[in-house]
Amino acid sequence: MKEIVIINGPNLNRLGKREPEIYGSETLDDLEKQLRDHANGREIELDFFQSNSEGEIIDRIAEASDQGVSGMIINPGAFTHTSIALYDALAGAGLPCVEVHLSNIYRRESFRQKSFTAAACDGVISGLGFYGYIAAFDYLLSGSARRSR
Amino acid sequence: MKEIVIINGPNLNRLGKREPEIYGSETLDDLEKQLRDHANGREIELDFFQSNSEGEIIDRIAEASDQGVSGMIINPGAFTHTSIALYDALAGAGLPCVEVHLSNIYRRESFRQKSFTAAACDGVISGLGFYGYIAAFDYLLSGSARRSR
Amino acid sequence: MKEIVIINGPNLNRLGKREPEIYGSETLDDLEKQLRDHANGREIELDFFQSNSEGEIIDRIAEASDQGVSGMIINPGAFTHTSIALYDALAGAGLPCVEVHLSNIYRRESFRQKSFTAAACDGVISGLGFYGYIAAFDYLLSGSARRSR
Amino acid sequence: MKEIVIINGPNLNRLGKREPEIYGSETLDDLEKQLRDHANGREIELDFFQSNSEGEIIDRIAEASDQGVSGMIINPGAFTHTSIALYDALAGAGLPCVEVHLSNIYRRESFRQKSFTAAACDGVISGLGFYGYIAAFDYLLSGSARRSR
Amino acid sequence: MKEIVIINGPNLNRLGKREPEIYGSETLDDLEKQLRDHANGREIELDFFQSNSEGEIIDRIAEASDQGVSGMIINPGAFTHTSIALYDALAGAGLPCVEVHLSNIYRRESFRQKSFTAAACDGVISGLGFYGYIAAFDYLLSGSARRSR
Amino acid sequence: MKEIVIINGPNLNRLGKREPEIYGSETLDDLEKQLRDHANGREIELDFFQSNSEGEIIDRIAEASDQGVSGMIINPGAFTHTSIALYDALAGAGLPCVEVHLSNIYRRESFRQKSFTAAACDGVISGLGFYGYIAAFDYLLSGSARRSR
Amino acid sequence: MKEIVIINGPNLNRLGKREPEIYGSETLDDLEKQLRDHANGREIELDFFQSNSEGEIIDRIAEASDQGVSGMIINPGAFTHTSIALYDALAGAGLPCVEVHLSNIYRRESFRQKSFTAAACDGVISGLGFYGYIAAFDYLLSGSARRSR
Amino acid sequence: MKEIVIINGPNLNRLGKREPEIYGSETLDDLEKQLRDHANGREIELDFFQSNSEGEIIDRIAEASDQGVSGMIINPGAFTHTSIALYDALAGAGLPCVEVHLSNIYRRESFRQKSFTAAACDGVISGLGFYGYIAAFDYLLSGSARRSR
Amino acid sequence: MKEIVIINGPNLNRLGKREPEIYGSETLDDLEKQLRDHANGREIELDFFQSNSEGEIIDRIAEASDQGVSGMIINPGAFTHTSIALYDALAGAGLPCVEVHLSNIYRRESFRQKSFTAAACDGVISGLGFYGYIAAFDYLLSGSARRSR
Amino acid sequence: MKEIVIINGPNLNRLGKREPEIYGSETLDDLEKQLRDHANGREIELDFFQSNSEGEIIDRIAEASDQGVSGMIINPGAFTHTSIALYDALAGAGLPCVEVHLSNIYRRESFRQKSFTAAACDGVISGLGFYGYIAAFDYLLSGSARRSR
Amino acid sequence: MKEIVIINGPNLNRLGKREPEIYGSETLDDLEKQLRDHANGREIELDFFQSNSEGEIIDRIAEASDQGVSGMIINPGAFTHTSIALYDALAGAGLPCVEVHLSNIYRRESFRQKSFTAAACDGVISGLGFYGYIAAFDYLLSGSARRSR
Amino acid sequence: MKEIVIINGPNLNRLGKREPEIYGSETLDDLEKQLRDHANGREIELDFFQSNSEGEIIDRIAEASDQGVSGMIINPGAFTHTSIALYDALAGAGLPCVEVHLSNIYRRESFRQKSFTAAACDGVISGLGFYGYIAAFDYLLSGSARRSR
């Protein structure tokens, strides 16, 4: 059975509580529910992971690589813009991967324009809210997903 | 009836002929066919437009704004990185809009990392090939699409 | 009889429709009417030209140079900040010329602070709305206008 | 009765003596005379002020704000490019204001391209010589002048 | 008897009148009153000085150094970001000194992020309003104040 | 009862052992004792937290937000200059907050001049040693503290 | 029969009229005549194309690629320094190509030092006037010309 | 007995699995075995530590400082380029230390050229594979090792 | 009779008191005495001027220009690095002029490396202490001094 | 009789041995032979010079200037990008000169994009292999060669 | 028999005389003696070369390449940071090579942080004094040395 | 007997022949004669040295250091702006030294504004022509010359 790992980075556990004018009022649980509903009836295991710790996220990516999962969806939050270690982890994992951002990072502060992690993913979806995760999910299950790097 | 305008910018008429190791061997006609197949059975008019001229693309966006279409999907090609006029046109149109790139621009030359146009769109999908257009289409038809700007 | 060419660049055909909080609610036709009213009774031909195409604007400048008109008023819109070709066209035309911007570009995005074209004009009026065109017109008819470059 | 304050910054007392190939041979007294002639017959008090001291200019702007004058015309000279304190003074004054430069700063040294003060004015007129002051005057008396900031 | 000199730089005489959404509605007199109340009963002379002139502030710092005062509190206003001469004056004075800003300069324009003067002070308090002056005062009277530089 | 959380970031557990010429010879326990002495007799709970892990600090800030504490004092150590995730955590917490640095960061390496976190705090106190924490504490208990962001 | 396409970009139709101190007094017709004279007696078709429009030049390059011509000589004028779209067109064409500039761009404004298009050509000849086109022509007919990219 | 601590940072637990074309096919266990073989017969305790967490590495360095070990060998992985906190930890530890990189960072991406941590070490060995650790070990046991900082 | 004006800028009145490890223990009076001794017996009037105010220095330069003095020696202190207005004043004066710095500015902070004023002088002498003024004096009296600009 | 000096800079003596995938397998002797064959029958003396020493190349250029040769062809190799002294030598020589590069420097590392020397030559030919020398030779013998600078 | 060439660049002949606080008091002869002692008993020829001339070092590298030596150890001194020609020479030589610096360049001036030459070597050892040469020697004799580039 | 070494760098042997509008028409021999005349009657040996080779100049500085001469006057020509090796040589020599430039480098190209070598000299004299050498000579013989560095 196929397995997709969904990784959410720092402060995403605060979704719905934090700056709702940017990130909306729905929570991470709502996201999980929407994705499970979307996957419903298909033979796919969804594994959700959230951490505020760069090290734990790197550990989880390595684990996913060892498990040989079918794909990863990652929203690295602010680590997107600062973490070369996360880029290395993703590049070393060799798995199909899509980076997702809830908000459109091109409309935000200049320090959010740079993405270290995106270059280690198949592609990036930014600004489409929860729908970005669903589109990433569908992409990974389509025939066109590549092994990243 | 809803109408979605799909705008492809410079050199995208060469799709399938030009640098297939980056852009694949399928053509713009293949893209149109895939999108029409995807939309099939729904009450949506799809309007495809391609031009190598910045001015003609600005004209087409203004026209779409006057028509009050439901949404735009735009792949501005190289204009993404250089055209403030296109940014102004999109920002002035006030329409839901998704920017799409076939390749993952974060894996390419540094001069392709900057996007002027993205800040005038709801969001950006980059690196997912033709699937990016389909995801953009589904997003625009979902309830969550916003008026850009 | 003297002839003044007034050139408006990309997206200025959308004046009154586009971002009225920045550009106001009056249209390009209103501008033309105000200028013609202002010129009224004087032996001056006013020639208005608007295009979203950089190439067509360059063509029009060359034509004005061949016609030996008395002066040009140009609002290059977003081309101000990106077009070296327009700078070359203006510098090559050898005509008195004033660059006009409706909004005060010093209050806007950092990418609007640079002007390629201004260095090929006699001077620049920015932020005074339609009045900027009228002041440019009066300047060109005063004795002090120079041949640009 | 309306009152317009005209402030000229450092070295403008040397007009006519200093670098005439850039600034012309007319003096500040000539400018005052031309403006008074232009205003002639209208109920407007013109108050001319020149100083080489940043502090005195800030003092004069504060005084104008307290007097509630109708508008200011300021040529901050070289302070344009270096003085944040002058920007603060203008922004804090809350008066309609036009920045004027005799020469076209876009044709000069790169360190003259940046203007701190312009962002605290309604707009800028650059490169039109004494005519720039007259146009600024007319603008301030027109109905369209805004309170700066 | 100990003496503390409180120096306020350009535009701070306009406190309460200028941009109250940033600086609040209290005036410099209110600040003086609050500090005198706070010092009340202690053997300390408070000497308030405000000027919009960089030169006069430098003169006052030199005078304080000659007087051998116990400490200085300085809010250099916009000179913070532009004046190397003020940095030299403070560094040359050899007095305990605290730089104070009413607003949080890290939340403001990028040109307010740089401080020349801070490196010649013991430390900086920014964003705490009038309370910043009181905290600076208490610091200077505590045993831990150093001679700056 | 009011509660103030004091968060100290990486390497501050080494205070008194590490580079005493910069940070002094007192330890974090000394700081806690001084603050508790200062608070003595007031109905305030002080909660001290130190971690070398960015993730744990983000967790603690989220917890403080859920607890609805009265304010936070944070010395983010080196994370000040590198962590956008911490900025997001502070901005999302919506609590009154003061950033404190023992040393004057303006006198140190250029890479310590930038603060990501400061823009999510009410203000910053830098260079006043332990006194900075006491001043921050007093500020938070004064009436003037704001909810950050 | 071999075919060489010679493409001249914006403002080169003004050759001989525009800034003769930089570009000389000969016209584009003179260039065409000299190249035809030079080619005379050889079985080569020369196709001259000039446009001020970026889009039309991209169209012409695509057409040349479809025709499978033997080589291109391109003077992109000011587009050299600004057009990534032209770079993409040349790179996608897969034809031997030489970039030519009449003047020595290394002696001119700093904004003319950068060439986007050169990296998609076999090489560049700059500063040798009309002779540059003749040398490019001879190079393309020599055995050593490569397919660009 | 002397003790040397060998610290490996993020993603080095993946050695031999991750990007073998850059890092080779040997694992961290192989490295440990080679170093123990090299040390064999000498009175030296080798202590190996790997973590993907910046905080845990800082903790381990502090511990080593308290233990008063003879020296440290550290490969900070991607933290080399981003972690000021790690620099502070090393500088504060006051121990002889050599930074080691398996690959030659000068041949890699530009964001790997900068090292924060190197300035807090005695020196750096880059590009010599596992041999770099052996050379660092020999250096630390030679008489010439200094206390870092 | 020839007249030489010696202008000393901000903080130079503190010479001998301020940072003697950089500037030495001699005062401005000592300098004046040394220069008068050096000039002794020659028909030259020496006029010394010191101010901490940029505006007063500009006034003094204008006055020197009107007086038609033989030359100026100027040590603009920190204004060297920040004042375009002083550059304009010197350039506009049209007098032979030498810029002098007591310390070698190339050995100091990076913000002291840039000189706005030097480009408006015949030349610069830096790092030779009081001797620099004497050499400047001799230069101005030699036949080779030029009118600046 | 006319004389042309051909100067080849550092590492060009290794042509044919060094990085043949960039520079081809032909040697400097092959180049000399091709140029002599090309010149055959014409009254021109060809003088070849190669050195890895910047000083010797400067000496040779000075000698050529004293000899009053008809022109120079120079491939400064890596000195192109770093040597202001070579720029000075060429500018001071006052001879017609063409800079040649075997490879297209626009396709290579960013540090090869800058040319100091080009601004002291008539023009530059880059990327056309040995043919570039032949074209430079023909240019120098044509009537259009200028004295450089 | 194997041969190792040790190349020392500019000013290294002054070792022991020049800035001993940075480079120690041992001389280049001491280094040679230590390396010969270390090699003693092994069938290896050591060839020492020092020059202050970039050209002579390039010559020596070319010679080593022709000789087909087993490896090079190079301390390019200040040429490390400025010489692209040396980079080209090393890259063209195709020999195993280690770059050595006596001091830790990461602790020195910012202009010493960049190394052109390192990218053409197997690796770099910096800050370990003479031991760096010995480690480089052992590396070159180990089985793991690669041909550079 | 005292000895002063005067070192002139690249292209200064061309003085009087090269760009006389910048450097004047006098030659290096004229300079030598003027300096010898100036020194006449004093017990000083003057040693003139000119080279276009960076290596030879470094050699000469080392020799001067070994000789223990009284001082050096150096005009490093274009090496001023590019040679860290020359900086190292001067810093290592430990001799009183003055850097001299004939022209005012602040009035020339931006790449001539930076001086590596100046920071290793007592001071710099720029723009005073031959007089600069004479002033440097007098300075070195005065009591105030320091050992550089």
C-alpha cells in the first residue's frame, strides 16, 4: 500500500490560533480531516507529522527515506528560508516531494522570498491554502511524480 | 457559464520542440487537450491564449477583466522575472489568478528565482509540469479562490 | 504649427478602472479633454498615443523624431523602470521631452524608484496627477525647453 | 490669505555663481522675482527662506506647520539625498508640499538618484529649472493638492 | 551632586503634534515632568536639551564631557541613522550614555535599522515609549553604568 | 495573579563560564535571584526557561500564549540574528514582550546587528547587562505595555 | 542553399540618424549592402530582419529554427541587457548564432555590461562596427560554427 | 587519560546512503572504526556524537567544556553555514577544536562557502574525506594545538 | 597678500582631549601655532575656522569663494563620509583646496573609507598628523596648485 | 611594413594540453601557423608573445607602443578579469587593439564576466575559437580600426 | 620514485621575520627540514619552490604537470584571494593538490575569506601551522588522493 | 646615513608618455631629479626602483626591510587597488612608509577608490602630483614618522 508523509514545520501547530488574517481559522486537524476525506476509498496510508524542531523534521525525513514511502508533502514554515540542513535532508532522501505554503510567499516580507528547500523538491505550491496540500497529494499519486534530485 | 482564460507567455508556443530535457516533449496543443478533457462535462468555457509579446498579453488581461471572467491561469514564461508592466496588468485586473511554471524555477538559474508577477496572483504552482495547470484550474473552480489583490 | 506628442505606456488605457486608490477615477479620455481645454485657443496640435507594447512606443518616438515635433510628454508606466530600449529611443530622438508619473513613485515599491527613461528627458514630474501633464505641456511651450540629450 | 513657503537648501544661495553650466546664471533673487511676478494680483503671501543648515530648515518647516500655511515648495539641495531628519520634519508637518530640483537628478551622479525627502511630499519636479517652482506653485493653488502623508 | 543630561534630537520638539500614531500624544514637556517626578527626592540635577541641529548637539555633548556629568540619555532621532559626527562626539566624550528611541526601530523603515550612535553608548532602549528614558535614568544611577568606549 | 515568562536562548546556560569579558561572571541563577528579589512582595509569578533548542523555545512561547501570561522577556541569544521561526512564534503569540541582550549588539560583529525577533516584540533593551531584564520586567508591569503585533 | 538570418533589434532602424558619435552615420541599408557585397558569388541567402518589438524578434527566431537555417547573426540592441525571453528563444532555437554590437559595450554605461543573450550564442563580437557583422558571417560559414547550446 | 570528542552534525547519520557521488559509500560506523584503529594502542578515549539537532550539539559542546576534554573534532554539516549559536558554543567552550568537511566546500554551492563556526576553531580541513578526521586527530594530539579563541 | 583658510570640522575642537590614542595629545591651538610658525616671514594671512555645524562650514566656504582667497585646507572630520552638501560647496567654490585627515582613514572603520568631499579637492593627505596641514600649506603656495574642479 | 603584435596571457602556453573540452586540442603553435598562413603574401610582420607574468605583458605593450606597431591582438586570459594594471598599459599605449577570448566568457563562471581590459581596446571577440584571432587581424588591417582610447 | 612539489607563494620567504604573532617564528627552511624529516626513509622526492611572482608560480605548476608528479602542496599566500590565473593553472594541471594556509583564514580580514584557488584543489587545510603541510603530504601519499578537477 | 627607497609600480615608467592629460608630461627621471635636488646637501641616500612586476616590488620591499632603511615612498599604481600580496609585503616590512598617487584617485573610476596597500602605510598623499613625493620625503625625515603597522 502506498504511503504519503505530510510534514508540517514550525508554528503550524498554531494554525487557526495564529495570525488568522494570514493563515485562516482552520486548524491542522481540519487539514488532516480534509486530506483523509479526499483520500477516502483509495489504498493510501497518510502519515501526519508536525514539529517545531528542525532536528526532528530531519529525523522524520530520514525515516521516510528508509521506509521507502511513495512521496512527501512538506510545509517547512519558516525553515524554508533559513535551513540548509533541511535542504540536505530532502535532497538526500531521494523521494518525490512537493513543498506547500498556505500563504503566497511572494506577497510577504522579503526574507520569505528565498527558499532553500524548494530546490530539493519536485515543485512548490504557494498561496492556495489547504487546497495546496490536496493538489500536492494528487500530484504524488499521478504518474508524473519524479524522485526528487 | 463560467470562463477561465489560460495565458501562456513567450516561447511556450515552442513547447515540445524547445529544450525537451527541461520542458518535456508534449506541446501546447497537448496541454489544451488535457485541460479540455479534464473540464469535460462541466459548464466551463476555456479560452487559450499564447503570445510572445508582452503588450499583447497585457491587452488580453485587460480584456479578461472587462469580460469579468471567473479566473485566469498564467504562465508568464521569462516575463515572470522581468515585467513590472505584467504585474501591473494582473494587479489591475482584479481577477482570481494562478501563476504556473512547468519546471521548478528554484532549481534553475538565479535570474529565474525572482517573480514580479506572482505577487499579483492568488498563488503559484511551479515544477509539476502540465499537472500544475490542472491543479490551478481545480483551485479556480473551488470555492476558495480569491480576487487577486 | 507646433505639435506636442503625448505618449502613455502600459496599463494607462485602464486609467479610472485600475487601482483607483492609487491612480484616481478619471480616465485617459478625461486627461485628453483637460489638456485640449488647456491648450484651447493656442496654435498647437496635440497628438495622443497609448500602447501596452514597448515596440510600438519606440516606433512612435522614432516617428515623432522624423516629424520634428516641438516636444513630447511621456508617461512610460512600468517601462520606466525596466526598458533600456525606451531610453535609447528617447535619447536618439533628440526632442524636448518631459517624463510624467501620476503617482509619486518615491512613495511606492522599491522597484519603482529607478528610472531608465528619465535620464533621456529634460526632466520629470511625479505625483501631481493630471496636473503633471499640464505643467509638462506649459514647460514645453515655454522658452526654456531644451532638446533632450 | 493663503501663504506659500518656499524653502531652498544648502548652496542655493550661491545660485548664479556656482557651476553655472549645471544651474544657470540666474540667482535666487531672480527666482523670487519671477515667482512674485507670477503670483501677482492673487491673494497669496510668498515667504522665501534659504539656509545651509539642516537644523534651521527643520525649524522653518515646524514653524510653517504651526502657522498652518497652504503649502510648501522645497528644494532640499544635497540634503535630499542624505537627510532622514528632513524627511521626518516634512512627514510630521502634514502640509501639501512639492519637492523641486533645478537640474534633472537622473542625469547626475548616482548618489543624487536617491531622495529621502520626496516620499514626504505630494510629488517631485526635477530638471525644469525655475519653471519647476512656478509649476509647483500652481499645483499648490489648484484644487488637487493633498496634505502630504 | 550628580548631573544627568538628557538630549533629544531633531523633530522631538514636535512630540505630541507629529505623527501621534507612532509617537503618542504626550509632549517633550510631559517627558521632562515625568522624569523630574521620577527623580524627585534624589540629589540629581536633570538637564534637558533639544535641538534640530547636529552641530548644537555635538557642542552640548562636548560641554557635558567638560562638565564631567554622571551620564547622558540621548535620543538622536533621525541622526541615529546618518551621523558619524555624532558617533565621534559620543565616543570622544567618554561618559556613561544610553541611547533611547520612543518607537521600536526594528518595526519601521529599513533605513532606521542602522544606528551609528549606538556603538558609542553603553546600550540602547527602543520601543518602550517614555518608560525608556526612565529605565535609562535608573541604569545610569545604578552601580553598573560604564564609561562609554 | 500575573505571570511573567523569562526565556533565555542558546548558550545562556553557560553565563558566568563563557567569555566573561563580554558577558560578566554572574550566572543565570544569579539573574533569577535578582529578578525574584526585585519582584518580591508583588503578586507576580516568574517562570524561567532556558533552552539551546529553537524548537523548545517555540514550544514554550506557544504554551505561554495558551496560558495567557501577562508578558514575556526573551533573550534569544544567537537565534536573534537567524531565526525567522522564532519571529513567527512571537508574532503569533500576541503577548506583550521585550527582547533583552546583555551586551550592546551594536558594538559586536556585523552578523549580530540584524534582529529578526525584535520586530515581533514591543521593544528591545541591549547592553545594560542584568539591569535590562529588570527594566523589561518593570515595563511589562507598567500600564504602557502593548500586546506585541 | 545555405541561409543566414540577420536580426537587428530595437532602435537599429534609426542607424545613421541616432547618436552618430556612437553608432556612425551609415544606415541599416548600408549594412545590408555591405554584407550582400561580401557574400556575393557564394550560394548563400541573406535574410534581414529588424524590429523594435521583443515579441516579433522571438517569433522570427522560432521561424528560423523551424526553417533550419544555417546560422543567425543577432544584434539585440538594448534587449541584450534586459530580455530573458530572448535568451530563451535563442537557447531553444538550437542554431549557430553570433551576437554583434556596433559599439564596444565595455566602454559604455554599466547597465550595458550585462548580456543575457550572449550565453545562448556561440560568441560575441563587440565594438568593431559593421565589420563585426562580416566577421560573424565568415565565422558561420567556416567549419567551426557550433549549434548554440 | 586524554579524551577527544568527535561531533557530527545534521544528515551525517545518513553517510553512505545519501548522495554517495558527493560523500562516498562509507558510513559513520566505518569512520568510527577507522579512527579507533588509528588511535589503537594510544591512551586516548574517543567519544563519538551525532545529532540532527542544533540544540543537542550545543549541549554536547557545553558538556565537553565542563569535562575539560583534550580536544574536539566537529563536522557541523549544514549548520556550518547558518548557525551563529554553534559559533557561540564553540567560542565559549575554550577547547582545541578542528572543523572537518568531507567534501571540498569551495567546489560546491555558493551558500556553502561561508563558515560561521570555523572562526571559533583552531583550523579547518575540507575535502580530504575520512582522512580529514584522522589529520585533525593527529593535530589535536600534537603539541601545537591551541585552545580555540 | 595671499590668504589661506584652514577649516576644521566636527569634533576637531576636542583635539587633544578626545581619543588621544588615535588623534594625539596636541590641540587645535597647537596646530595653529605650528602653521603660523611655519608660515612665519611669508606674506600670507592664515585664517582658522572650526565648527561642528555643517551649515556654518558651508557658509565659510562660500565666504572664502567670495573673498577669492588663495586656497583652502579642510579637514571635514566625519562630514567627509556623509556630506554631499559640503562636496557641493567645495565644488562650487572653485578654489585650490587640499583635504587633510590626521589619522590614516584606510586603517579605520569601513564607514570612514568613503570620501564625498575629496572629489571636490585638488588632493588628499591622510595619516600624517599635523604634518599633513603643513604639507597642504606648502602645496597651495607652490606653483602647481590648481583650481579645484 | 605593418606590424601586428599578438599577445597571449597566462596559461595559454598550455593550449591543447589544458582542459581541451573548453579550449580544444590545438596548440599556440597551431594558432601561430594559422595566422601566418592567413597573412601570407601580405606585407605584414607578425610578432607573437606569450607570458604568464602580468609584468612582462605590461613591458611588451609598452615596447609595442614605442615601436609604433599597427595594432595589437591580446588574449589576456585570466588577467582580463583582475588586472587594472593591464588596463592602464593598454589605455596608455594608444594603439588599435582587439581583445580575443577562445571560449564564450558569457557561458562561464560569473567571475569571468567582468573585463577590465576590454574598455581599453577597440572591441572584443569572444567564443569563436582561433577564428577570433583571424577576425581581429582582418579588422586591424581594415580601414576602420581606431586608436584605442 | 614519487615526487611531491611544495609551492609557497608571496611573502612566505619572510616566514619567521614577518608578523610572527600571526605566522610564528619558524622559517621556510624549518618547514622544509620538518617535511624532509617526516618523509625520511620513504621513496619520495620533495621539491620546494617559493616565489613572490604569480607568473613564476604558474610556470612551476605547468612544469609539474609536464613532469607528471604525484602531487602538489600549495600555499598561494595572498594570491589565494585574487588570482584567477592561478586557479586556471591548477585546474589545468590535473594533479592531486592540497591548498595549505598557516593561519586560520576564517579568523582574519574579510578579504581573506574568499579563495579562488581552493576550487582547483582536492581540499584545503587552514590554521594548523606547519602541521598542515605534513597532513597534506600524508594525504597525497594515501590511496585516497584524487586528480584535482 | 639615512636611506629612503622610492618605489614606483606598474606603468609609471611610461610617465610623460602615457595619458598626459591625467599624469602630466614630466617623466620618472624628472621626478628623480626633483627629489635629489630637494634632498641636496642632506645626508640621505635615495634609492629609486620601478617595476611593472608585482613580484619584483615585493622582493624590493623585503630587501628594504632587511636593509633597515629609514623609510619608503611607494606609488603602487594600479596594484593599489588589487594586490593583497603587496599589502602583506608592506605590513610585514615594518618600515615607515607613505603611499603616493600623482592624480586624485577620488576623482577617477570607482575601481580606483579602494586601496589595499594604504592600510599598511603611515598615510597617503593623493592628487598633488610630484609634490606628493616631496611631502612624503619630508614627512619621513621629520620626527613624526612611525613604523608602519
